[in-house]
Amino acid sequence: MMHTQFFGNFLLNKGVITPDQLIEVLKIQSTTHKKIGTLAIHAGYMSAHEVEDVCSLQTRCSKRFGELAIELQYLTKEQVDELLEMQLPNYMLLGQILIEKDIMSRIQFEDVLTEYKNTYEIYDLDMLDEQKEMVDKLLMSFCPEEEITNLKDILFYLKLLFNSLIRFIGEDFTPLKFITLPEVPTDYCVSQSLDGSFSFLSALDMEPDVAIAFGSRYADKEFTEMNEYVEASIGDFLNLHNGLYAVNMSNDFSIELHLQPPAVHEATTLDTEATAYLLPIIYSFGRINFVISIL
């Protein structure tokens, strides 16, 4: 599931954090270890006030969090053992870092986490259909039907896009809200058209330094300058993702789409022919802009 990406978006929309703070947190998320207090809040075993009590007591003695929580009768030994075995969801890691960086208090985090879960009905999901419904609801929160035509096609494409980003680039990103543009100015942009039962243009645009980082992650090599390898990596990512989309559309909906060769645009205006929808995506290494225009 993509809870981290949507939770970051939720925090930004609430004005709880700034884009710069989110980027800072995403940079250190991959090296963050789970804390039993955060796990206890997530499991519903302890309140934020109780976690604060234990943390405050820890500053005056050398005992572990679990030991003190048991002594204070906030947790049982069985619950501590269970928490230590738990896998902390990535959106909880995000919250843990926000607390450690003094961007949010535990009380603030508990409140906003409760609101997030209630808004999007997030809980332990076992059924695939329920997972799909939840992702649809999350996507709709920043992809409103009244503002975007062909919403069903875009939602299906976006789910695949997020999966491709997580798989090939990394999960340390947060999508923002769609922006409708009459034309799209570019820095370094790779676009690709798909034609067939219907036609659309997709594109990735980013500043050169972000393009270098993006290409490095995709190729799993350390690029230090903008060159043909970086350009090839970004083009290959877009071509691979669109190829996966075309295969899914053919297999699931009997819709045939044909990929055109990727094209590069630098410091110019992208000609989309129809209304363009720009989705900003914040990564720890910078911002990429995804563009889609259905003809």
C-alpha cells in the first residue's frame, strides 16, 4: 500500500508541515528505525500522553521503554514482545521522524493520524477489493472528478504510475494535487504518446539536477552530470511504465494502445493539443512533474 505517499500529501494539505520539511523527512526515512512508543500508538495500546510519560521518565533513568511501560502498567510483557515483532508501516515511520525532528509533538501526530485514518478508512486490510477501494478514495482526494475529465482512465494510469515509481525509483515521494494548465513550460522533459482506441500524451519534467538523481536511481548507477545515460534512463522509465499500462489495458479491457518513441523537450513549451493535467511529485532529491493529456 502507498500510505506514506498519501499521508505526506494529507499533512501538506492540512498545513501541518511545509514542502521543505517533507523533503527533509523523506531524506532520512530510509535509515529510521522503529520506536516502540510509535508502534504502541499505532496498535492502540498506548495514548500519546502515556508515551510522553515513559519518554520523560527515560531521561531520568537508564531503563528501556518497554520495561518502564510495563512498570507503569501501560503495557503488558506480552504486548511489548508483540510490538517488538511488528513491522512499522512507512507512514508511521514518517510520523516518527516528524516527532524526532520537533516538527510535530506526539499529541499532534496522534490527532492528525486519527483524522487521516478516519477520513480514508485505513485499517488492516486483507481483501484485495477493499484495498483497491481505499486507494481509489485516496486518489480521489487530490484528483477531483469535477475538475478532471476522463477521471477513470487517469486513476487507473496513476495507480500503475505510483507502483512503477515505488518499484524503480523509490517510495520516498509524496504526490500533490493536480494542476490544470493550458500549456506546460519545461526544464528537462521526456514525453511519449500512446495511440489506439484512445490517445493521450504523458510526460516527465524536472530540473537537470533532479533528472540526474532520477536517472541514477533508475539505472542504479551514480551519475554526476547530465548526459546521454541520464536521458536514456528517464526515457526508458517512461517507455517501460507506458508499456506496462498498454499491456494491462489490452489484457483487462481489450483496449489496444501503441507506444510512440519518447521525445525530449528542453526549456520549451510542451505542446499537448488538449487540456494538460500536471501532477507535482516531491521526492527526497527534488520535485518531478508528471503530465498527462488525453486527446
